[in-house]
Amino acid sequence: MFLFFTSFLIYYSITKVLLLPLLSYFYLVNEGLLIIKQLICQ
């Protein structure tokens, strides 16, 4: 049980480290697209 918990924690931390840059990148892309749309519409 303890081994399962530690492996789950390691897996979770690795995925968190890998997913955070992806999520921030997608967030920035969405923000940029919104700004571009506003500039085009004006």
C-alpha cells in the first residue's frame, strides 16, 4: 500500500511538471488569439 502511494505521488508530480508548461502555453495562446481578434475587429 505504501509503495503504491509513493509511486502514485511520483507519477503525479511528474505529470504536474509536464502539464504545467503545456497548460500555461495553451493559456497564453488563447489570450493572444483573443487580443488579435479584438485588434482585427477594431
